[in-house]
Amino acid sequence: MDIKLIPIGNNGSRFVFPALPEQIQGKSAAKYQSFDIISKGTVKVPKGTDVGEISWNGEFFGVSKKNEAIVRKNEWREPTECVKIIHDFIKNETVLNLIVTETWINMDVTISSFQPTVYGAYGNIRYSISFVEKKPLEIYDTNELKIAAFVRKTRPRNRGVSSGAGGSGDSGGGTYVVKKGDTLSGIAQKMCGGASNWKAIYNANAASIEATAKSRGMSSSDNGHWIFPGMTLTL
């Protein structure tokens, strides 16, 4: 059995661990999304998989122990050199193909943690190391996700308007202060003799209506669709 780290894209030389750990821990699981559905309670639906993780504790043996049976003699390196190689992988954010021969482990990973500890008089270094699976990042624009179309279809109704009057009469003239719930057609019906006169109100107040809409972060009032409480309209 071998444990190999092979840089993806010719970004450095491969590294084979000189000694095998006693055990390797692997983690992978389905990722679920929960939905509360009327009369059915909470339903969990699979939504892809969580990122896989691999970890183990091991040891890099010094020169006095390189002939131990546990050490792969052809792959032995000085422990400090092994540590430097792994630190370089971390520093360069190298994506690695982690292969553990004779097992199911063959995945692209990055090193998520590495903790070496020098001990004893033989130059040995104990370490713990963890890897996290590298999954491709998928990026979509709003057109691909149809977000813009969704926003247009779900635009809320006249969020800035109200009912009530700030003027009097039904033949036009004077001014009117917009109340919560008002629309131009409603104001025209109440104050100017008919809902169809909304356009005349808009034309008479277009500059202030558009300026107010833009001050609220909108590109336009949509021909008077958006009016806001507190605005004073000339009738």
C-alpha cells in the first residue's frame, strides 16, 4: 500500500509518505435540505453530498530508523524535508490528487490542517494531517438562473402609497398629499372626476415623482406606478 500526493497541473513533484499510519479516517455524507410541508411534516430531500474529508496520524522517521520494517526505504526522506514539502503544498494552496492504493481513496484534495511535532533524540517527527475534497466551483449569472425574470414577475404592488385626501373637490385643481395605499388612478377618481385622469396628474408631477422614485433606489416610477406617502401632487 502507498499513500501518494500528486500535484494537479504539474504544480510540483509528487510526494509518497515514507511510512504508513496505523489507520486512515474518511468521511463523506449526503447533504439534506429540509422543507416543512403542510400535512406532511418536515421532509428532508437529498441535495448533493457534503465535502469528503480524509485524515490520519503518522510519523516521519529519522535516519537512524530509516531501515525499520515500517519504512518504505525507496521513499524515505529526512523528516524536515517531508515537513517542508507539505508546508509548501499548503502555502501554495496546491490542489493534490490523494491516492491510497488498495483502497477506495482517490480524490482531488487540499490540505486543511497539518501539525508536526518533533520528539525524542532520533530526529523523528510525529504529525497529524487532514485533507478536504476539492470540488469544482460552479458560477452562474442571473440570466442562467432566471433571477431577473423572477424579480420582474414578483414585483410587489405599490408599496409606497395610501388612501385619504389632502385636497378637496372632484373637478381637479389644488394639491394633494399622498397617503399610504394611494394610487394615481385612485387619486384621479376621488379628486379629478375619474380614474382615467391619472395620466394628467402624472404629467403635471412627473419630475417630482421620478426624482422621489430614484431617491428610493428605483430606476424609475414606472409611469407613476410607484408613489410614496408624503409626496405633494399638483392636481
